[in-house]
Amino acid sequence: MGRRSPERRDRLMRASALVLLLSLTGCTGSPSSPGTAATPNASATQEGTTASGTSAPGSSQTTPASPRIPEVAQKLDVGLQLPWSVVFLPNGTAVVSERDSAQVKSIRNGEATTIGEVSGVDPGGEGGLLGLALSPDFATDRWLYAYFTSPSDNRIARMKLTEDSGGQLALGEAEVIFSGMSKASTHNGGRIRFGPDGFLYVGTGDSQRREQPQDTNALGGKILRLTTEGRPAPGNPFGDNAVYSYGHRNVQGLAWDSDGRLWASEFGPDVDDELNLITPGGNYGWPTVTGAPGRSGLIDAKVVWPSTSDASPSGLEIVDGIAYTGALRGQRLWTVPLEGENAGTPVAYFTGQYGRLRDVARAPDGTLWVISNNRNPDFAVILRVGP
């Protein structure tokens, strides 16, 4: 997670790698009325409870739609071990990275199969095999992208994901396309996703180097934007430079709303976890500020969780105007209604029930998968939710 050696807490968890497959019912939650403070009071501890708050100062007050209630209907044990990221093939097969083993596994018809291991991965602390992303042209080029920690840095590679006549998947050799992102035992970032524009967006951490986030020539503490070949994408705000936004501490969630706006979830230090609306070239303040202090020249977070024990937000997905983010230390699923550039009151579900929630992703069938990265393989399950 990047600030409190959270992996030591994993030994306290009985559950292992947990995947919640969520579908959204037609019922609505009942978040409290938006307050006047910029930072939600994220003290919800029971399923369905809320955190009072509103969007950042200076934005118009709106009343976004309430989140629909996620409900778990089925559990399925697939034996995952510290999974970090999930993506979906066009046929609905899930592909999952395991952080410490460096293995990539497929999940199909209720079974998990190891399809390969990424070479050059150096696990340790919060490093290892982290984010996955499928090429926008996967149907023709078969590229699977991975963010991982090597012995010297964090880097991005791509591998062919082939399939034989019997449907068996196999992972090809890793081709490194981008490197030089600094590594540390914590704050390694790791989320990668292709945006609507076809470019690869990369969330990095400051790797405990506090001078990096405000330096637009450094890669740490940034959101980067790359071509499929690993070059700085055309139109980036700082010329021939991979940096898209800066002043971040540890970005681990990236998602776009229906209007193409990029949102990111980010770990604060001991206070002020954030949900940010990303602007090209924007400065999000770290390490000068956290949260939404209204400082000139810096962009305030849209949602702030003052208590990191309630959040530590990792993977992020946006479905029908609702942002869903998994909480590691908070061990819950946060839902945040969005309305244009504004964010409403967060609502928490599954608090303390399934351990540390690492990633959230929408499957081709419209269901939502939420992955926990706990250790004990006896508790590796998929939870399916029906209406």
C-alpha cells in the first residue's frame, strides 16, 4: 500500500485471495446528505454506511444518484495467492497477476490455471508483479502488458498471450518497453490501463523519494501516458515526456467515466487518502499538501478520506456514474457517485468481511469483480452477485 508496511497485516487475515464478482441491483443506497466540508468523514464501519462529505471547494454543489447496492450471491475457491490485478479477455476469461509468485493465471468456468510466469520480477515489500492491461487491439495483436518490479527499477513489459486449438492459453516472453521508474520497499504504484484514446496510462509511486513528485523530469509520483511501444504519447503536456500529471504520492487506481474523464485513487500518508479527477499537466500537491486545502496552483482531491484506516484505496472502476474503489487497510468496497466533475458522498460495503480489497474491474458480462490480496489459499474465493 505504501505507508504502513501493510503486508505485515496480512498474517492477521484468515482469508486468502478473494475475488468478489459483483452485479448491481436496482435498489438504491441511502447516503447521508452532502455536507459542507471538502473531506468526507470516512468513519463508516458497517455495510451500507456512509461518509459525509462533498466535492472539492469551488465546484458547484450537485446531488449525484445514489449507488446501487452490491450483494454477494456465490463464493468460488480458485486458489489465488496475493493477486494484484485482473483483466478480461473478449470471451470473458479473467487473467490475474500474482504479486509474489510473478505468475499469471486465467480463471474460466470456475477454475484457475497458471498460464505463465513473468521473467525478471523481483518481489519484496510491495513490489513484484503488479498491474496488467490488454492491448486495445488484443483480438489481432494478442499483447498483454504488465507492470513489475525488477532488481533495479519498476518497468513495463508486454507479452504475447496465445491460445491453442483447445483453448489453452500460454504466456510468451516478456519484452520490456519502458523502464526507469524508481523502486522501493513501498510506494511502487503499479496500476496500468489503456484509455479511450488508445494510450497506456501508468500510475507510479514516489518510491520514498519525496523530491520526485514535483519534478516533471522524474517518473516517480506521476501518472504517465505512453504509446503501445512505450514512447511518450503525442500531446503529453510536457513535450516529449511521459508525464501526464504530477504531485502524486502512490497511484493505484485509474478509471474513466462515460464522458472520458480520468479519475485516480491515491494513498495519502497517515491521513488524506484521495479520489482525484485528473487534468493533463495538473499538479496534485504531494509532498507539499494532501487532500483539498485549496492551495493556489495545486489541484484539490474530489474526495478525501481523512482516516487512512478507513480507506487506502487501490483498484478503481466506474460503472453508470458510480466509482468503485477497493480499500486495503479499510477492508471495504467504497462507492462514490459522480456527477460531471463532482463527487458525492462515499458509501462503504462489505466492511471487514473479505479482507484487503486490491482491484476492481468490470467483466464483459457487466458484472464487477473485486479482488482481495490476502494470503491463505484456503480462502481464495470468487463471490458472485445477482439481482
